[in-house]
Amino acid sequence: MSAGLGAVFMHGNRFRHNLLTALLLAPATAWLVVFLVLPFIAIAVFSVGERAPEGGYQAAFTLAQYANLPARATAFWNTMMLAPVGALACLLVAYPVAYYLALKAPQRWRLILLALVVIPFWTSLLMRTYAWMYILGGRGIPALLAFVGIEDVRLINTPGAVLLGIVYGYLPLMILPIYVSLERLDRRLLEASADLGATPFSTFLGVTLKLSLPGVMTGFSLVMILLLGEYLIPTLLGGGKVFFIGNALVDLFLQSRNWPFGSAIAITLVAVSVVVLIAANRISTRVSGARRVDLI
Amino acid sequence: MTAVPDIEFRGVTKRYGAVTAVSGIDLTVPPSAFVALLGPSGCGKTTCLRMIGGFEQPSEGQVFIRGRDMAGTPPYRRPVNMVFQQYALFPHLDVEANVSYGLRQARPRLSSQEIGRRAGEALEMVRLAGYGGRKIHELSGGQQQRVALARALVNKPAVLLLDEPLAALDKKLRTDMQIELQNLQREIGITFVLVTHDQEEALSMSDFVCVMNGGRIVQLGQPSEIYDEPADLFVADFVGKTNLLSGKVAGHTGDLVNVALADGTVIAARKRTALQKGETVSVSLRPESLSLGATEGSPFKGIVRNRIFLGSTAEYAIEVQGIGTLLAKADHVIGHGNLFKPGEPVAIGFASGTPLAFQETKNNGTNQRVAKNVEIIS
């Protein structure tokens, strides 16, 4: 009798527990379905369709759009160059900063310095890129240089300007994950390495760098994936002479209204991003020997 | 000619800002000794070890390793290796790679066969042969401890430093490792310097115990000396269990001092320093120096309050009127039924040794006496 009652009570309790879990998860699930899953399905469906005569989408089932991808090979190629090179440049600048913040900066300054890294993020990237346009443009640094007698320095609309803009814009995204992995690093491991005869440089290569690889890979994948869709910075600071997938997408969806072809490009981009993420995750878990942490 | 000491501290002081962690230490450790630095937390023992390892630089004084002044020598150029607290094994490397880490740093480079052979030997020495391919997180605490030992010993250091190496192990494993470490030290014959706050561990494992308090060496000697002949009240209290009874000096009889306890009992005790008549002193009575039962001239009579039966011995908490609770330890003879029961009245006498009387210090047993130029004679 009492056992039966207990079971009923337990059952009711579990039911209530499940209901609560479902209710709590509902908003996030609904958000994901409406804003991620549904649009993604739409894009996937568009990508096997045809362009309607007056633009937009017309139902069909054809792989013609994918077959047409080589038409935008240059944009793909440029993006495939920009994304890893930009991410690498970001990494080279971010690692020393993160290293200093996590291992060298005095404890009481750490939070302030970290805040300084993040604060520019609170302003729109567009605004900040326009600011760089002004700084690098004719009335910015070149004018200053001319003032001290160095004439005809061209900064804006160069590959260097694009790289600078990218490093500047994405730096916090690279610094933060690396900082976190270095901050978590057990300092006694560095002492153990020194104790075993490793010079500071060997210790850095053999212990610090390897154990911070998960952070490096997270930062690298984050920046690289965002750069795969980047077109603003090259347009504003590079003079818009080089076309990227981002430019192609804006053009295909908003100007020439070839939605199916744009969708095919978008799907390909997503596929590439996923491959990059998985590869980065594999590499970092193998090298750092950490237990698997799945990013996706 | 005497052998060059493995470790020598000359007037070493270490300050962190306004805090003095180690103050004016002189210490000489001869070759092939097992030395324990023993003391409560914050006594400076770990700082001393870290100064040998090169992780801290002395503010004053010098640290010598095998006769060489180590000032300015970074950890990676010192002929010592450390077993870190909680081991600090590299999580991204397997057991073999952890053990061979030091060998890979050697310049000129060692051949990979040489590295493999020596790493294998080291693993065999700590009875972990065949574990080379394991990940660190797959090992138990005791196994990790042995990997840490192998990793340090594989480099054939002049001195092995051990920072609370057994603190993370359970009691049974700790006892096993104590024996293993002792055997290992005798086998390899290099100096081991052990830092511990566990007096039992220090007494049971080492040839010499260096008791530290407040950044200074309070006493240095063989374990039995430290236990039988504590230099002061702090050592008497910190090392082993003891009964400390407060009293006043009533007079002197030869070398002994007569102490009048709170209940009026006068007992004869040995002394460490000159004591004035009327001075307040603490008398240390080891539990095993007390005998229970009807003895001629038993100074105390009390009532058994608690009994802890330990097999070969039994510990009693005995309440003595006017004195407080005394801890006594008595051997148990199998089949004799010589156990006292709680509530039973009992007479307490002295079985062995003469009690020791110490000057009382203001800061609750913490003695600040400077032990200068202490040298171990081996």
C-alpha cells in the first residue's frame, strides 16, 4: 500500500520534473528553430531551386546552382586566403597579449586590462572601421607624415590596411579564449618543466603552448569562421577591389536577386566552416592531450 | 678531508615584502642523507626547499649545492630535482613522455635508445614497468606519485627534493610509500630532502629531522633525539604526543629542577636552560613514560575517563584532580586482561625517563630561540 503510494508520488514527481525541464528549454528551443533551423532549411531548399524570371526563388530540384559554383571561384579563393591569413595574423598579435595578461600582468591590473581589450567591442564594428578609414586615409596618418616631411605614403586601400582592420576588429575574439586557457594553466607545471632542465623557451614550446592549444584553436576557428563571411572591412579599407564570398552573397541576394545561387554559395560556406571546426577540435585535443571537449 | 656537503645554507633569509618567511638559516646536509624539514604551515620549510630548487632566491645569504654557490643559477641549471606537491605531472603527455621529459632536455642530446632505456629503468625502479603508454588521468593517486618520483630520479640528481609528497595519499598507501621511499633512498644513495608537516612521517622516514618554526631552525637531530630530547617547548609539543603540565620552580637538586605543579605535587625534572626559583615552567610527560597501576610513590591519582584500545597498546585519558586530563599509554599483554575501565581509579607513576621542564614563552609554546650554526654530524 505505502510502496504503491510512494511509486505514484515518485511518478508524479518525475512527471513534474520533466515538465519543468521542457518549459525551461522551450524558449531557447523555439528561438533556435525559428531563427536557425527554419532559415537553414529554407536556404537548403532554395539552393536546389531555380531563379524566378523576375528574381527570387522558383521551386525545382536541380543541382545546377552547385554546378555553377566555379563561376564564383575567385570570390571563394579570395575568401579562403583571407580567412586563414587574417586569423593567423590575429593569432600572432593576440597570443603575446593573452600571455602577458594571464601570466605576467600584476593580479590587480588584470581585470582592468582585460576590460580594455573588450570595451571597443561595445561600439559597432562598422563605426570603428570607418574610424580606421579616416585614420589611414589622406587626412589621417599620411597627412601627419607629410607634416614631418615624409610625402606620398599610401595606407588606405592596401592589403596591409585590410589586415590591420581585420586584426583590430577580431582581436578580442582571439585574446579571450587564449587568455582563458593560459589562465587555467597550472603554474606548477612550468616549475616542474624548469626543474627537469627545460629552458624557458623549451618550457614555452613543450608545456605552455601545447596546453593553451585548445584556446588557440577556439580563437582561430571563431575568427576564421567569421572571416569566411566578412566583406565589410575589405570593402571599406581595401577599396572594394577584391571580391569575397560576403560580397557575392550581398550581391546575389540584394542586387541580382539570384536567391538559389546565393543559397548554394551559403550552404557551401557553412559546410567549409563545419569542416574547419571539426579539424581544429581534433588537432587541439590530440596535441594537448586534454579530454575531448566538443565545440559542436 | 670531510666530504663536500650536498646542501649548505649560509645565513639564508627570505623576505616577501614585509613578511620574513625564513630568517638567518644555517644548515649543512651531508651526502646521502635523508633529511626532513618539519614544521607547522608557514614555518618556512617549503620556502627553504624552493630556494634549493631555484624557484625562490634568498634575500640574504647563500645556498650551496655540492659546494657551488647557487646565486643566480636558474632551476633548469641546478643538479636537483623535485617531486612536487600533487605531483604536477604533464597532463598532455603519457607516463613514458613524462618520465623522459628531463632526459629530452639534456644537451648534448641523448640518443632516443638511451632515453627509452633510462626511462624504462626509472619506471621499473618505481614498479610501473609496462605503464609507459598510460595517460596521467588514467592513473591512481599512488601511481601518479610514483611517476613523479621516476620523472625526478631519471635525471640522476645530486639531491631529490620532496614537497609534501604523501599528503594526497590515503593512510595505507602513505605507510607503504614511506617504506618505499626509504628503500629507494638507500638504494640510490643520493640525498633526499623531504618537506612535511606530519611529524610521524618525518620521524619514521628520515635520518635527520630539522624542526622549523617561525622561519628558523629550532632543532636538528636524529628522529630519536628530537623525540627524546626536544630542545624546547615547541618541539616537545609539536613532535609526538605529550602532556604539558604547568608549574613553578621550587628548587634544585643537583642537575634536576623541582617543579611544584598546580595541585601541589613536586616532581623532579631535567632542564634545557637555567631556571630561576619561582619561574613558571612547563613539564613534558610523554604518555608512554607514565605507568599505570599501584606503583610505590605514584605522584598522581586519577580516574580513567576514556580508553582507546589500539591492539598492542592502549591509550587512556585520565582525569587528575587539580592537574587536568593526562594522556597515558600502556602496553597490552595478550590474555592478561590488564586494561583499565573508564570510571576506574588509577595511580600514575613514571615508567621510564625523567620528565623535561621548559621555560614557558609568551606566544603559546611557539619558541623563537635562534639555532645558529646547526650542523648534522653523520
